[in-house]
Amino acid sequence: MEKQQTVYERFRSEVYRIGWRVQYRAKKIRNRECSFYDREPAADSFVVSSENKLLLEQLMSTLPPRGRTIMYRLYIQDQTESEVARQLNLSQQAVNKWKRKMIQQLSRTVNS
């Protein structure tokens, strides 16, 4: 009976581990960066969408080159932080810090 219980416990812990991995991957996908590339409201007119794109270009031009590249790849090209980090030879944490700094800078620019 003791042998069966250890086998049971081993399989139980393995099932929990697999369940945790599945939940982790689902959370990772859910928290993935929001892409603005394919999300155009259908009711907007051509003029409104053109004005929004021009405003976005003006705001992005206020950012430093590296910050602009990171924001473009994260939000326009819909890449993850780790993919951008790999392409730019940075750590994922550095990309995250750049992203936060650039969002703060854009917020200050819009609110001023």
C-alpha cells in the first residue's frame, strides 16, 4: 500500500505540474502585448483614421530612436518583449524598462 501511495503522489504532483504549465502559458498569452496594427474601428471614417495615424506618427517622432523602435515592434508589429530583446541584443527587462519609459514620455507629451 505504501508503494502505491508514493506512485499516486508522484503522478498527482506531475499532473499538478502539467496543469500549472498550461495555466502559465494561458496567462502568458492573455497578457501578451496589445496590437494596434489590425484593430481599426469599422465605423471610423477615412479622415478620422488618417488623423489618428498622423497623430501617432507625430507622437512616435518625439521618442528617442531606440524607444521608437521598441514601441513600434511591440505595438505595431505585435512582437513580444522577449522577441524584441533578442532582435536588439537586449535583455527582456531592458525592453520592459524602455517600454515603460516611453509610455510615460508619451503620456507627458499628450497631457502637456
